[in-house]
Amino acid sequence: MKIALIGYGKMGRMIEQIALSRGHEIVSVIDIDNQEDFDSEAFASADVAIEFTNPQAAYGNYLKAFAKNVKVVSGSTGWMKEHGDDVRRMCGEGGHTLFWASNFSIGVAIFSAVNRYLAGIMNGFPQYDVQIEETHHVHKLDHPSGTAITLAEEIVERLDRKRGWAAGTLTGPDGAVSGTGDTPAGELRIDSVRRGEVPGIHTVTYNSEADSITITHDAHSRKGFALGAVLAAEFTASHSGLLTISDMFKF
């Protein structure tokens, strides 16, 4: 399979290594300093482009790839609220293909399935309140993380006592805390922590006066995310439309 890479940071380089080890060919690498390569024959020859950039660049990158009829796998977060409707339209009536996930880790896919199952059970036990905490490296720009938001939305869909989620506190690298822990009872609070080079920790806690139940996914490195992105590209090559992890893994 011919793969183009959009974004060549730590994640892009790891994706490259794994893609090559699985027998794929990297035909184009696009970063901030060679945007003109979107118009190259090499990029247009790709079966799939794997995109890991930032919330400001992601949507524009999709448009440039779609203009060349290149399918996209993307792990960029933070663009959905403003551009989600446009992307859904382009992947529906527009005939383009985007595989998007807030997190490509196979472990997170399993964790998400457990999260959905647990939320369904806890709907019957209103004495438990629920909250989420996510911890990431200091370079991550958005908060809460896309993965935390996805987990929260899965819970809200299954928990009648929650009508939505709300950003709670943000603990910065220097330990300074901003935001608020005072969240209305009907909203699921997501607290964020930024420290060191943490690849990603997500914890869901159900707490009552009697006890608490906690599930956690703790990424040891970015390798799991990179492998998942390559697996998604392999899946996307033979599928079309707006795709997600739930299309690839039938948990």
C-alpha cells in the first residue's frame, strides 16, 4: 500500500517506521515547510494519507487530500465542533473517505468498550457519580483530550443522569490549577493534567459514599497509537465514507 504522511513529528516518524516494517511504501511526507507537495504526483498516488497535526491545520489538510481524491486517516482533535458537519457532508454526498479517531490505540479501543459496558450497568445505580481525568505531555495544546471527550460522550449516551460533559480543572506543568471543580450535577466533569512527556493516561471513576470503581488506560509509549493508525490505514484502503474505530473493531 502507498501511504502519504501529513505531519512529521514524533508520531509521524513512528508511523513511518511501523508502516515500512509492515511492507508499505511511504510515497510522500508533508510537513509545515513543504505544503506545496499536496499538489505533487507523489501525494496523489497515495492509497491513504495518515494525518497527525493540530486542530488548526487538520481540516485544511483534509480538504487538500480530498481535492486529490486521497483517503485520509486522522488522529488530529479539536476540529470537530467547527467543521464536523462539513466533513460528514464531504464523506457522505461528497464521496470522500476519512477514518477519524481521537485515539488509535488498540488498548484504548478495548478500554472504550469496557467504558460503554460499565456505563450501561451504572445507569441503574444513581448513587454513583462519575468523572474523568486525563493526563498528557506538556506539548499537547488542546484540553480536555479528544479521547476523554469521546469517553465522556459514550457515558452520557448511557447514563440518564448526565446530560453532557464539562471541562473541569487544568493542572499545568508548574502545578498551577485553573478552571473549576464546581460542575453542575447533570454534567460529567473532565479534569486535565499536563506534565512531562506522558503519552496519555485516562481514568474514569464512579464514586459513592460507600466505595468507588475506577478504570484506567495508561499508555507506555506512542507505539500503540502509531500501530493503530497503520492498521486503520490498511482498513481504510478497502472501505469508504466516514469511518471510526467501531467500524474496524466490532466490540
